[in-house]
Amino acid sequence: YPPGYPTSIRVHIGRYRQVVSFYLTWLLTVHGFCTWEPGHDLPIKWKNLEHLVRGIFEKAEFYLPNKKRQEQYFQITNVETLQAIEYQEKMQFTSLSPIVSTTLQKYNGALRQHCLDYHNPDERDHFEKNIFANLCQKYQTVHGKPFDGDTTFSFRFDHQYLRKNRRKSTKLIHILNVSYYAMFAPFTVIADPALMEIGYSCGFGEKNAMGLGMAETVLWERCFG
């Protein structure tokens, strides 16, 4: 990203601010709004971003369809930029939207999508491997080349939190008539900082374009101090 430029935008519109914030961040990264090379002028896509933000200010409203496909309007109260964070090899996050990890399993002779359950010890390793593979795929999408950094990787939900909040840590999400079993809990990641940036900017797990997988960093002092 260009020095001094924000890497994400947060829009405050009541209880939907998290999903909208993540959607705009997804636009910035996956859809190439931030393509830039040192020594070159800012690309025309940054002007697209400028129009996007200016439009939000001018209209000062946002709408989302409900289950009946009816438009519900919300008043925008504030728009702010979020400065880039320093990515490290070990970081702790808390979920802002549920995290989904899926695989294919045979049911009655046919392959069907199965949502991995982190609460199930037999599926935890598969869950973790899927998260890593998904981050590598998104890295290639964003950077246009395969990930070739450090492959040391660990993804662990806070087991103490899971024991105390089993119901609260799982969510059943319905998207386009499909149900997804997802996790919603604090977690710790050990990874190459480049993959850490992808997870924070684009989301952890699957279905990020639908608002899933958003997380925010947690200060170590707050967690362990």
C-alpha cells in the first residue's frame, strides 16, 4: 500500500457496522483498489475508492435487504479510516463475524459439503489445515503469485473460552438457503506475517465475500497482563 494511506474503512451504521466495514476492506484488497508500486503515481483505482467514500458521505445512508428481500435503510453517523497494523508471527484475534471451514464428505453415496466442527477433536487438524490453505489461496489472488514464505502455521481457538461458552462460540448461519456451522470465539494464529495480513484484511476461513471471517486484533497486555 502507498505509505500513509489507510488499508481499510470503517462505517458506523448501528449493529451492521462490522459487516459493512469488512465488505469495504474486502473491496480494497481482493478487488485491487490498492494496487500500487513504489515510485509510481497512485493508480486510477484509488479514484474509484475516493468516489466510493464520497458517495457514502453524500448519501449518508445505507440499505441492506432483509429475509423478505425488503430494503431496510440505515443512517450513516460516521466514517473513519483505520491505519495499518504491525503484523507479527504470533497474534491473537477475536471474531467479529463467524469463521467457516468446510470439506466434502460422502452422504448416501454422494459428496456433500460438510462444515468442520472445531469442538470435535477429530476435526480440529482438518479445520486448521483448511484455514492455512485458504489463506494461501487468497494470498495468490491478492498478489498474483503463489505464497512462498514460511509455512509454519498454527490456528487455535481459545480452549478456555470454548469450555465456558460452547453455545456462544458456535453459530448456525443461513446464506442463500444454505446453512453453515461456524465458530465465533477468540483465537491465536502463528504464521508468516504476510499470511497474517491476508487473514486480517480479507478474512479467516471461507465465505468472506458474505461477511464471514472478520476479526480484530487483541492486545497481548489485555489478554495476559
